[in-house]
Amino acid sequence: MKLSEHWLRELVDPALSTEQLANLLTFGGIEVETIEPVAPDFDQVVVAEVLSVEKHPQADRLNVCQVNAGAGPVTIVCGAPNVRSGMKVPAALPGAKLPGMEIKVAKVRGIESHGMLCSARELGLSDDASGLLELAGDADPGLSVRKLLDLEDRLLTTKPTPNRGDCLSVLGLAREVAALGEFPLNWRYPEPVKAGNNDVPEISVEAPADCPLYCARIVRGVDARAKAPEWMVRRLQRSGVRSISAVVDVTNYVMLEMGQPLHAFDAAKVAGGIRVRRAKPGERLVLLNGIEFTLTADHLVIADTRGALALAGIMGGESSGVTESTGDVILESAFFSPDAVAGKTRSAGFSSDSAYRFERGVDFSATRHAMERATQLLVQICGGKPGPVAEKRADLPERRAVTLRLSRAQRVLGFPITAEMATSILGRLGCAPKLDRGSIAATPPCHRFDIAIEEDLIEELARVHGYANIPPLAPPAPAVMLTRTESGRTPSDIRRLLADRDYQEVITYSFVDRAWESDFSPVSAPVALENPIAAQMSVMRSNLFGGLVHAVAFNASRKQTRIRLFEIGRCFVPEGEAINQPWRVGGIAYGEAYSLQWGLQRRNVDFFDVKGDVEALCMPRVVKFRALGHPAFHPGKSASIEIDGVAAGWIGELHPRWQQKYDLAAAPVLFELDLTQLRTGQVPEFRILSRFPAVRRDLAAEFDENTLFADILDALKTGGPAILRDITVFDLYRGQGVPKGKKSLAFSVLLQDTDKTLTDAEAENAVTELRRILQQKFNAKLR
């Protein structure tokens, strides 16, 4: 909100500089973003009355003016098209300093000019250079223009938090300043205006929950052509509100002053009284901003017997608006429930000052007072005779007392809170505190919708007392070691393991592009956001692949040739009506397998490089990889990951289609694992190291093409003899001598006993047992 400092100081005028006043508000939670002067520096510019105007004898577009600037007539040459005798204008006298120039006595086409008559642009007040800035007719010649136009004022731009709708007015900010600094508040609500006619508008409220308070009155004989006074126009403009007409300016002025939005209807355009109701589906309304709006049953409208007149709490309709021909006005002042207004302007595609305040909550105790204030100003400026106020009242928001325990406040804030201090602060905030032993019952005022629980009151104590006044005491922190099982691993342990494998951690958004889910996820219907912050962040991720691929593509496009990234984060997987939110760890490797060096031949990273990283990450637990398709991966280069027989994740090379789509020169290899399974490790167990030599034997056999080595290894280790230590495959052969659909595998078998040296017979018996297992379980043909 932007407001005039002088306007604020009319209500509360502490002995503080502008900067000190801004700091007081900022440290009280109402940030002052900027402080700006209303006009640039200039001096010796005074009010001048134009006494006479004559054409310049040497120039068609110049005039020779005699002006009275307070010390007798002087001659000034002027080229403004609107100069005329009798008008009051700013005159910069010799020696005056204007923005970018200094005024001196000068000859203009042979005639000496003792100054310059100024436009608004030359004074730096606006960009209007079409003519002289015309001043009020009753301004005294010689009076400083800075004083006349209140140009020593400064503009404060405040940024209240969304819960502080009460600070969207000059009165609201004045209340804050008074409470924060214990300054007197110079404000009284106006006395009721005496009725000048007996006409009472007929009001019907059909949606009392949405509009629990509605006030209206008829003002007859209004002069809608009257001009708003300069002081009012000036304050509106300095608050960023354009002056429209006297009637509209009055409603806007009261809104800025008291925080209560109002509206004025042309009484002649309202048929059969006012109805506050829900809109009929498909009902149409042309608003004051020219937008034709199609209403739904969710919209609250002000209507008459013919149809909707205004969108309640948001904007009036064009058909019932006040014009220059308006003679009778219906003034409206109401309290609309925040729920009835919130979100409606967003769906409509525009905003309004009224909606901005109503959706945060306005002071319903001042609704009638705002009506009286607006009536007072309207009659004062436009004349007219006001009628009695018609009012419809339903159940207004209940102001319940909130209990504050002093011991609790002291424990939370960390400094002594006395009952006297707490009651003083809460009293200045209008909470009517009542002390009862060690607690205080405080009833929030009607303008404070943000106070509902004890923590809110504690926050108010800290805020008003002053954060800078809270002693900076070091909090006690007992050094107690946390218990940790030897078999458990923390996410930090997993991060260190991946960092040791040359991966770098990234953090990507959980909100992702719907196309990523379509490309990389088997989930057909991802969790969609009702209110996405951007079109490309419309769903929740069901895996980490999209963010990792995007990060690689981003870096690859910037000429990075070797990229290894990992991320630990939540995923969001729909499961019926619920949403499963598992923690997962994902990784991606792209480009060269090793950093550039002379000792190794250059090659790109492949499936087995990343498979080794996954095995190292899971050690010492048993990891198995089973060929299985996944929409993100190459059909022949992907596998599921099992840890101790339980499905734990995926690994694979990116599908060529996605490699091309994301403009990658080579296919990256990705993996994703369930973090919960990785966090469960194994406690190391001691095993006796044999002092006796090992015996190595070779074993070869033919198998069906689809037989997996992992299954063979499991069968041999499970059913093999106790002296079996290790089995590795060292040869795979297909071709001449091996039937089609078959493959030949050669194994190296390591045998060792911890008690004695093995004999040849014992070694042969062990190999024979292994051959038997291969024949029985895999129908292998021994070679």
C-alpha cells in the first residue's frame, strides 16, 4: 500500500523522522519497502497571478505576461498555449533551481523576462507539458508552491503480510504506529449525519452467511458534476488511485482512510430495492472496467428485480454506475465474508482494491461508521440530502477471548514477561485484556482476523515489545549423543558414498512438467496440482528421472562432457484415494567414463559402470539385476534392482527416443533406488581366514539362451559344498559347435578349507557336486 506520510501524521504524529517512522513499522512486522519524495527538489517557485497577456511583437507563439508573484507586477515571457489573464500558476523567479535548470533574468526576442511560468513537467510533478499548471483560484500570490501543494510530503510504500488486512488503510497503519510506540491516536469516528429525507432503500439479504452485514442509504439531490477538492485528489493520487468523479472519489477516499470499501449506485438505475444473493448460473454482468463477466453460483452479487448490479465485494456494474447526470445516489457499506470473495478476482482475470481488502477481512464494527464518513464528505462536496441508514444484520464473526499463559509466553520468548507489560501491549492493540492469576484473557478487536490462538498473542508481545529489545541469550543445548544402530545408514552416509563415486548432488523441483511424467514414468495418472505456480510445473513427480535428465541436458548444452549427478528426494505416487510419498535416491551418468587422462583410453560411460556404482552403494547386501522393461529406458538395456530378494528400484540406459528429444549427444545411464531399503545395512561378521592354499578348478557347460547367470550363481552357492568360496564366469561362447538357442559358459571355481589342505579327491568331489546341480536344475550339457 502507498500512502502520504502527512496523511498518516494527521492521525498519529510521533516525534520521529521519516526514516525512524519507517523503521518502527518495519521492525513491527509492517515492512516499508520504499520512501519517496512526492516531488523533486526545487526552490523559489511561488504562486503568481497573471494580470495581463499580450502577444510578443517578435514571435507569434510567445506572450508577454504581467504577473503578480507577491511583490508587485513583473514581466515574464511565456509560450504556454493555455495562459490567460486571471489564472494562478507557478512562477520560478530569478535564482530558482528547477530539476535540470537554473532560472535567470534573460532577454527573449528583445524583451526581458524576469522568471518562468511553469508546467507540471518543468516542476517534475508529472509528464504533462501541454500547458501551465493551473493552481487553485484562492491561492495567495507569493505563497510557496511547495507549501500550497504540500510537496514536502513523502510517500511510504508498505508491504503488510497477507494476514494483516487491517493495515491496508491509513487508520490501520496509524493504529500500528500508536501501539508500537505508545503514541496518542488522533482519531474519532464521525457522528451520524442528520437525515434530510425519509427515503429508506429496501434491502433483502438472501445469503446471510456471505453478507452478514449490509448498510445502505439514499442521498437525494447530489451534484455529480461537482469537483473533488484538491486535497482529496492529491491524497488519492499519492496512494495510486486515479480521480474519477467526486462521488467515486469519496468512496475511494474512505476506503483508503478507514479500510472499508464502499460503492455508490445511481438510484434511478436500481429497480425495486436491493437484493444480496448468489448469482444465477449463466447470468451476465458488465463491470465498471468494461469486462463482460459470466457469473456462476459461486459468485455473490448485488442485484435488483431486473438482474445483477454489482459483483459483491469486488466491483460495481456499468449499468448502475454513477455518471454526471446522476441526481440521487444509493451508498453501500457492507461486510462480505472473506470466503465469499477470496479467489474470485483470480478466476476473473483482474483484481480490485475492494476484493484485496475483503478477502483478507475488514473491520465489521466500522461498517456503519464508514457509511457516515462517506455521507459526511459526499454532502460536503456534492450537496444533497441523506436519508436514514437501512441495515440488515446476521451472525457476524464471533470474537472469542484467547487465553495467554504468562509462563508459556516467557518460555517461548526467552525473556521475563510481566503481567503489567503483557496487559499494556495487548491493551494498546485493542484486545481488552483481563488478568486472572497467571493468565490473561484477550478478546481480539474486530479488525484483527489474524489473532485466534495463544501463539498469536505471544507473537504480538514479541512484535510490539520490539525484536531488538529481546536479549540475545545463547540457548542451552545439552550435548547428548543420539543413539544409532550399527546396521543403519543415514542419508548423509549415502550422500558420502555417492560423492566418493564421483557423483555431485542436485536438488530439483517436486513440481514437474506433465511431459516428463509421460516420458519417464509408468504412472499413467500423476498427481495433478489444482493451482500450479507455472504451466510447466503442473504435476508432482512420481520418480526422479525427469529432473536428473533435465539437469544433464542443461549442463550438456553448456559444453560439459562428463556429468555424474544424484538426488535424494520424495516422489508422489497415487495409490487409489491416497498418495504414497516414498523417499528415493536417483543417479545419472553421462558422457565420458573417466576424466581426460593419458593412462586410459577414452570411452563413454555404459550400463556396467553404473551397475558397479549401484553395487557399491548397496554393499555388503546382495544385489540382483533382472532384465525388465521401463518406459524411460532402452528396451534391451534396462533392469530391475532387487536387494536381498526385495524389489528396490531400476537401472537402465535412456531410451533413444528421449535421448533425441532432450538433445543429448550420448545416452546417459540412470538408476533409482528406494531410500528406505538403502538405509538398512548389515553388521559386519567375523570370518576365520584360512591359512591353507585354495584350489582352482574350471567348469564349462551349455545352457539355454534365456538362462541367467544370476540364477546359476544362486543355485551353485546355495546347494554347493561348504568348501566353495567363489564362482566367476570368465567365458561366454556362441557359435560353431554350440547348437542354436544355446550358449556356453565357462566358470572359475575357487575351493578352500579353513582346517586343512584340500586333496585332489576332495576337490574333484566338490566339482562333481557342482556339475550335478547344473544338470538337475538347468539341464546343462557338460563340456
